[in-house]
Amino acid sequence: MTNTVTDFSVAPVETEAANDQPETEYMNTLWSQQYGYYKTIPELRAVIDAKARWTIGKGFETDPQTKFILDSIIGFGKDTFNTILENLIRTMNIGGDSFAEIIRDKDDNFVNLKPIDPGTIKIIVNRKGLIKRYEQTTKTKETSITTEFTKESIFHLSRNRTADEVHGISLIDSSTTGLGLVDIILARNEAMADMRQLMHRHVKPIIKWQLDTDDTKKIAEFKAKADQATNKGENIFIPLGAVEHEVVSVPTNATLNPLPWIQQLNQYFFQAAGVPQIIVGGSQEITEATAKILYLAFQQTIEEDQLYIEEQLDIQVGLKIELEFPASLENELLSDQKKAETTQAATPEDTTVQGVELNGSNTEV
């Protein structure tokens, strides 16, 4: 029997870790495709930019000496330390890993941090899975030049590295399975394309022309004339009885309305991405209390990312900073809770109503 319906299943996946060789290398060969999704899909770009923007928050706090050093960091020449970190966080979410060259002077003083295209970097690990070095290949296909970097000269961020894998996991997809937000993105854009075509056909419906000739030349001439008139919005003049036409339309309720499906995919997309729609300016039919809970939940995720960045800067570059969260609602939520507690009944008198009987005596209800 063919075309049978099979149950959904998930294939097992092995970690991309060091194998039984002196060296194992990993390179993100999907970077160009992942970056293409980021550049093309606006809602994906909004989510990733929001994650990077909120992780940087209001900037960083540190001691005066470290601040003096970081204020002189220029990246590719026009960067600040904040924009460099935001760039690396954005890149990490797109491809799973981000890299920057740690540049030091002859006295081994940290002087700059320059982001690198992750699609050109190979991670080289030894048999035990420990990073030995990094290698960068040129982008030109004519000549391939490899530049080696020690592990101490590369600042490396990995998103959600799992088990013994030597790389992070892209927010867009998994480098192993190729699945993730991609399926939701494709389904949503396919539905939007269908909706676009449906709306287009409502405004400019298809017309079925019936000509009184089977001469292909005359048919082609009339087709060109009719199409030109339609595209330019002009009138078309035809001899009486020479042509009959019929507007091809779809009856009401003859097809499914794609809008609920698009809205469901949209909601699922932001849920899977881990960013509430209110963060990127989306409007939903939610209460103020629900919005505060969503905001507070998102705050925990961002603070976890901030802690990761702070720890990596400390162990890889030797910089101690503290990233500030943009604005917290935690105190406001605690204040709302106290207000709710104070409005509760404290004594039996708070729940009784005193009235006056007709004879003038007081009574409690």
C-alpha cells in the first residue's frame, strides 16, 4: 500500500564531538544560509536583534581602569565595546558560535577585539575534545590561505553548547538536523504568499476569454492586447459578439481562511524563539498582568545570557564587567502583590455590613 500515513517521529542525533583522531575540526558550513534567513526574514531579525540589544542593556559597569581600557576598543575601526558585544551576541544566535580576535600589544596588553566571520573559522580540538587552536580560511575561492590562531587569541562564544559538542546551536536551526525555527518560518511565509495571491485575485480577478477563433496568431494578438489593457488599467474595445468573457472567482467559504493559521504560526514562532511579542513591539490581546509575567520571564533569560557573557570575558580576556539590565519590573510586581495583600479583609468587621432596622435599632448583616 502506498501513500500511507506514518506517525511523527524524531530521528536520534549524535553529538558533534571529538573522535578517535589526534585532531578533529568543525566548521559551520551553514553560516551563509543562516545569515540569509536573518537578512531576509524581518521577524527573525527582530527577535535576534532584541536578544542582542537587551543583553547589552544599558551598557556595562566596571572599575575605572578597565573602563579606560574598554573605552579605547574600536573593533574594525568605528566600533565601541558595547557594539562589539552586541555584534557577537547577534552572530552567536544566528550561527551558534561567534568569534573575535583578541589583539594585544607587544607587552601583552589587551588593545582591541575584532569580530570575525564565523563561516571562515575552523575549531580544532584534540582527542580529548579540548580546543587546540582556530584556523581561518580566506573567503576567495581562487586561493585558499589558512591563518592559525592560538586558543588564547580568539574570543569564542557558543550558544547552548550541549554535552561534549565542540560548537554551539543556532537559534535558526540545528547544524545537525537542519530543523528549528526554519520550519515555522517557511510555513508562515508560504501561508502569507498564499494570502497575498488570494488578495491579489480579489482585486484583479482572473478573466476567462472565449474567442470565436482558433487561430493561434489571432489568439496571441488578443492576449497581448488584453494583458496590456489590464496591466495599464485601460479600456479595451472589441467588436460585438467577437469575444465573450467570464470573471473566474472563488465562492465565499469555498477555501480555508489562512489568517488564523498565520496568526498561530506567528505566535508559535515567538514562543519557540523565546522572545515575547511585546518585546519587539507586537500587540496581543493580553492583560497587563500577563504582560508583566512575560516580561519578567524574558528578564530571567536575558540575565542568564548576561552572566554567560560576563563569565566568558573574565576567563577568556581577563575583563571583569557587569552588564546592566534595561528595566526590571520585579519591584513593581512585588509592590502590586503588597497592594493586593493590604486590600484583603483583616477583621470580621471588614466583611460585615451594618444596617438600620425600621424601628431604629442597629443590626449586622
